[in-house]
Amino acid sequence: MTTGGRAIDGPGHFYAPTVLADVPAGARILREEVFGPVAAIATFSTEEEGIAAANDTEYGLAAYVFTRDVRCALRVCEALEAGMTGLNQGVISNPAAPFGGLKASGFGREGGSEGIEEYLETQYVGIAP
């Protein structure tokens, strides 16, 4: 652990921002959705290893890619199994964009034009000439 890893004093159940370094492959923290201020850092040697490690979970809400190589960025973003991907940015929420995940991270989207689809039922009516 680099920093954090403790509950914050005071009312409620709050946790200090935490950075975990050198997390081994297969660690529980890498395979589950953690809705808290935790960054788990694991290394990889090749692009393929990085993609495989990122996709090695039943969840797929969000992913983040940081690179200066545009071709690499497009390859990796396309290969990641995530509903949302931040490319060279940490904040990906946008009210005009669809919010939602893949795999066990949920069905459907909210926000953006895609979000309204969950509330609509498409009906076709064919009319004789």
C-alpha cells in the first residue's frame, strides 16, 4: 500500500483515498467493482497482457487508457470490455453521453439519446396502399 487504507474518523463509513501498488494478477481488488477511492496498480509487459488483465473480470463499467499513440489508443479502447472508456482523461461522466456498463455492470444506459430507449416501446404500423 502506498497511501490510505484506513477509515476516516467521524460519522459515517468513509475510507481515506487509497493507492495499492504492485497488486498481483488475480487479486480480488482487480476482479471486483470497488465503489470507493481506491486505485489498484498492476503492471504488464505488452499491450495484449494489459488488455487481457483489464478484461479479466465479470464487470465492465468503466476503463481508462492513457497514451500518446493514437493507433494504440484506438486498438485498446476497442478491445476493452467496458461500457465507458476515458482516453487520456479521468472524468468521463457527461450528461450528453450514455452512462452504463457491460457484462455484470448492468443493462441499458442512462443519459444521452440512448438513455431514453429504456423508456420507449417501438411500434411499427404497416398501412395498406
